[in-house]
Amino acid sequence: MTAADPRSRWQALLQQKRPVLLDGAMGTMLHAQGVPFEACFDALNLERPDLILDIHRRYLDAGAQILLTNTFGANRYRLAEHGLEEQVVAINRAGVDLARRAVQESGRDEVLIAGDVGPLGVPLAPFGLVQPHEARAAFREQMQALADAGVDLFVVETMTDLHEAREALLAAREVAPDLPVVVSVTFTRDDRTLLGDTPAQVARALHEWGADVIGANCSGGPAQLLRVLREMRRAAPDAVLWVKPNAGWPEQVSTGRVLYPAGPDYFAEYAAAYARAGARFVGGCCGTTEAHIRAMRVTLEHLPADLQPEDVRVQVLGPAPSPREAVARQARLAAAEPFPPDDDAPPSRLAQRLAQGHFVFAVEVSPPRGLNLHKVLAGARLVAEAGADVVDVTDSPLARMRMSPWAVCQRIADEVGIETTLHFPTRGRNLLRVQGDLLAAHALGIRNLFVVLGDPTAIGDYPEAMDHYDVVPSGLIKLVKRNFNRGTDYAGNPLGEATRFFVGAALNLTPADPEREWRVMRRKIRAGADFFLTQPVYDPDAARAFLQGYEARYGPLEVPVLVGLLPLYSLRHARFLHHEVPGIRLPQVLLERIARAGAHARDEGVRIAVELARRIRPWAAGLYLMPPFRRYDMAAEVIAALREGGE
């Protein structure tokens, strides 16, 4: 077959029994070669063709059956950011030529070349100034260049706005009606697009508009996109499905590099899961390399030729276990007594209990995405009745839009009667707003603060949102303890009276680089941190060794540490944490216990959490419980079990 009959070559791929293997990330591979993220990757088609050609070759060697051109951002709007808006045609043509050269060198004539088309990088009306016809013209310009250079199909990917995806699809049909078109959407952490569309809504719309293939790419990782894929297939069972997940959630390390936790073996497992879920095209997005694609190829080659996709009418995950009918009610929350109005009194009940040597229990809750607070209040009430000392309210976790935590703190305090800790990220706040927000929180009666940097907006609901900050966490701790708590603002101006904040800081007890974490920890202590909240711990011995290492170097640690504990809900949950969440590694024995528990994994997760807590208790000041999937009953059971054993 020749490049002149792309439809025939396309049909040949569709008729193969097993899913078609796609390539992996381009940007990740370029970054690994030293290309900075702020560079124009598309311009490398002209400036560093050898680099692009090498990446294509590596994916072909790994077994990829479709190569995406290095043209994701090669549209007029994105290229204008680099002063290259007049190079649209040249850059796109070069991208196709490089992919074709790699295919010709490989001798694999069956490989197709897909013209990669990403979002324009500017919001469309009514949320931006770019009109639909202008967007279509920009897509048409890029796609015409790709078609003229001889691509076999178009891949419109990483779309966040269905309206923009439609304009791209229409442009493709106008430019080359005979070429197949793939339209792939990316989803936020709550399985919705940035504008709130569900996988089902996306699937129905794209299928009805006539896309040859629909799917999802990028997003959070393999586990999330398996869930999304199933929802899309339920909504559009006749659609041809495409999936290219990220290698988990990205993590930026101290060297400035961005790392992804999901490895090739993990991706190989999900290749089979995607095939069973009905995917016809399987590959990788950000964080994946030729090793991921090669591992997926091996898995796909060993799938039965007569593999039948699972019945989309079946609830694949099975029913969630029901909460226990009763949670032990011992040790109800004691009513907080007012503190005497003197400067030496602890600023909060949490501070008082830590000062008195009590082992404290903090439980995390997240504000709702909408206006309904019923579930949050019910969860806070449950853990309070079980014996929690304080409820920690997060602020936009994972950079997702949620109700302001101040309102949640006040409602919980007023209606449940338990003290709260306000998570206070510095990211997204300038110095002016930081100080105004501190005053507002204090005026609402909030006394406990947990100071963190906050999640980058790039991973959340609004990746283009402002992501700057004027102060780092240690700087904010210093501002609160040395200025606000002494009655002055950053500039030394009087506040009228001193605030009374009790300030916590973040800590990782099992870091990849203990030396660095010790230095950061020391900096926060010198700034005035009153307590630490840690990331989830599944290896208490390693966590204790980390603290002992700190004490050996700097002397006794006088700041109390509340150790993070995230109960495991299921084997899927445990594997997700282990493979896709940066900084979390579960001991093999825990993974095996959850696997053996089967349908009772939730109860086994509670037992494991209680066992870990009892090992942590002798050397920690308290626990920081993070209920999985808002299963506050699991946190309540852990607290009740430990309360029964006495403080």
C-alpha cells in the first residue's frame, strides 16, 4: 500500500484483532534531552530535526503503529508566543517529513503518520475573545499544511473545551474530508473537562458530530482514564475509542526536572485493562517513553485474539461497601472551654492539648465544588463524635476549584462544635492578599493554620490561572509568628492588636532526599512552626528513622509531629497510591494483605490503619487522618479503636 490510500491503510489497522499501539510522549522525551519546557518544541522540527527523528525512531523500535507528528502546538496562536506565527506551514510540513523519514527508514510501511493538533492555547468565546470562526481558521491553516505534507489522519488531542474540539473537527472535514479524524479530550481530577462536561457528555457529542475515533488523553494517569474510558463507552457503545494516559501525577524535584511515577510494568497491566474496556487505540501521553510503549506492546501481543470487551452495562467496579451500622461513640468530643484572656494561654484547643501531652487526632475534609455543605458537615460530625480533636479543611486540593475553606471552617465550628485548622497555601496569593486573608481568617475565629505552598495550577481545573506567590511557606510562617502574632504587618504597621495563630507546616517523613528535607524542616522550625503535619506514612520504622536522623544532627525535636495516615480502601486504591502518587510507596506486605482481603478490602484497610497508628503512637504527637473518597466512617473507626485503648 502507498501513502496515497490512507483510508485503506486505516481500515487495515482497524481490522486487526488486538488494539492498535500508539506512541508515547514527545515533550517528556525532549525535556529529558535538556530542552526546557518554555522552549517551542514544534520549532525543533526546523532547529533540531535530528532530535525529533531520534524520538520517532525509538517509538517505532518499541512497536508503535501510529506516529504523531511533533506539531501539537504548531498553530498560529501558540507559535505567536515565540514570534513564529508566520512559520505555521514550514513547521508543520517539517514535522510530517521527519515522521515519514523515520517510517521509511524502519521499513514498516503499515505505520500511519498522524498530524497532531492541540488546543489553540487561547480561550474561545464566550469565555475568551477568540470567536469560533477565528478558531476554525487557525485550525484549518495548520491542518492544510499537515494534509499537504501527506499525513494519513488527524489527531485532535488534549482538548479541554468541547466547542473548540468541534471547530477543530469541522476544520479537518473542510481541509481533507477523506482523512480519519481522532478527537481526544483531557479531564480534570473529578473526571470532568475544564468547563464541566462529563465523559458521557463528551462521548455523545463527539460521536454525534462524526469523529471517526473519540477518546481521552493526558489527565491524571492510567487509573483515571480507565474509569473515563468505561464511561465514554457506556454513553457511546458504537464509538471507536482511543486512550493515551499520563504516567501518573507529575512531581517536580529539586533539580527542576518533572518526574512521573507510573512505570512501564504498570502501563503494561493497563494496556490489557484498556483492551478489555473496549479501547481500539492504546498509547501514552506525558511522562511516557519508549519503555512504556514497548511494555504495552508485549502485553497486547499476548492478549487472546478473540478477546471480547467487557459488558459496559455491568458496573465494573462493583458496589461500594456500605458503612458500618454503628461506629463506637466512646470518648465524645469534650466541649471546649474558653481560655482565660491572658497572653500565656494557648491560642487554640489544639495547641492546649499538644502542650498538655495529649495524643491528638486531626481529620482532613475537603470543601465542596458547589454550594452543598451537607456531606462535609455530616462527615465532620461523625469524626467529632468518634473523638477527633480538630478538623483540617483543605484549600483547593490538587488545584481544583472549591468553596473557600474559611466558610467551611466557620460552618463546622458553628454547627458541629469542633475546632478547625485552615489550610493556607501561599501559591496564587501576593503579599497584599496574604495579609488580608490572614486578618479575615482571624476575624472569623480561626486560630489554627497549616501553611503549605499549594498545588501548581498546571495540574488543576484552570492550568492557565496565575500561579505566582510572593512568600514561600517558611516565609509565611515567619510573617505570622514574628509580625502578625506581635501586632504588626509585614511593613511594621500596627494591626491594632496581635493575632493568635497556631501555625503548622508540611513535612515528608519518607523523602527520597532526607538531607534536603531536614534542611527544609530546620528552616520552618527557625521561622517559628508550632507543629508539623506529614504526608501519609505506610512504613513507620522508616519515618521514625528519619526523625532520629534529624535529632542526631540538630538535637531534640521540640515541635510536635502529627503523622499522616491514609486508610486503604481497595486494592485498586492501594495500587493507585503506590504507582501514581509521587512520594508514596506501599510495602509489599500491605499490598498483599489488601489483595487477599478481596471484597473486604475496606475493612482490612481500617485494620491496617489501626495497626500502623499503634506503631506510630509511641513517638508521634498525634495522627493526621485523610479519609479516602470522603469515607469519613473509616477515619471514625480508626479513632474509635485507638480511643478505646486509652490516650
